[in-house]
Amino acid sequence: VLFSQNSEYYKGKGYQGYAFNKNFLVFMSIDNQKERYTPTKQDIKLCEEILRRDIDELISSLNLCTSISRKTLRKYTRQYVGFENKDGDIIIWVNMLYKKKKTKERLSNDIIDVLDGGEYYWSIYVNVTKKYLYKLEINGIS
């Protein structure tokens, strides 16, 4: 496991990414937020299982015309930011970045914020406690 001050690197079957420490400053929050949370290896593994299991159904239910699917998930490097809500649920925001676009050093030290780029950059929230996805955001698509 590689470690920077800000994040820890995780790699599993079909995924790789950086989980950011709860003390890393992010300019975001979730509804009903209690505090920030540092995702564990087990949280990341569960997050990825939920993502693989439910992404196609979520995209279908939103009637999105996109190439993002369970089959394309491995093309993205992730950034994971954890939160705990007031109900005690662990929520992980997953920032999906097309692999060929960013350096490992930058991915491990900064949350990459892209204002456009379509399907090369997208994000989703995963409630790992209750095991569901929500708030899919594809950059450049309103």
C-alpha cells in the first residue's frame, strides 16, 4: 500500500484509487453530515461491489445515454472521500477519472475537479452502510 500524507492507495480486482484521509480539506459536504471519515480497505472493497452491482440499473433508471457501465468501470482511477452522516451511515464520494489523463502524484495529493470532460470525469455517492448508490454526476452534462 502506497501512502502519501493525504491519501492511501488501494488496488483490487477491476479498480484502483486513492482514499483521502478525513483530515484532508475538501470543499464539499453531504446532506445530514456529521463529520468526515477516512475510508478503510474494507469500505473501499464494499463500495466497489455496490458500484459494480448497481451502476447499470442506476444509469438505466435515470434514462442516461452514456457509455458508463459496469463493463467500463475498470477504465477509471478513483478518488474516495468519506463522510459519516447523522444517522451513522458511512457515505463515500467516488471521483472517477479516466486513467490516461492524470499522474499518480497528482491523484494522491489533490482532489481532481474538472468542470467539463463528459464521461472522462464523473462521480457518484455510495452509502456503504445501507448499500446503495445515489447522486451520479457526469461532468459537462446538466
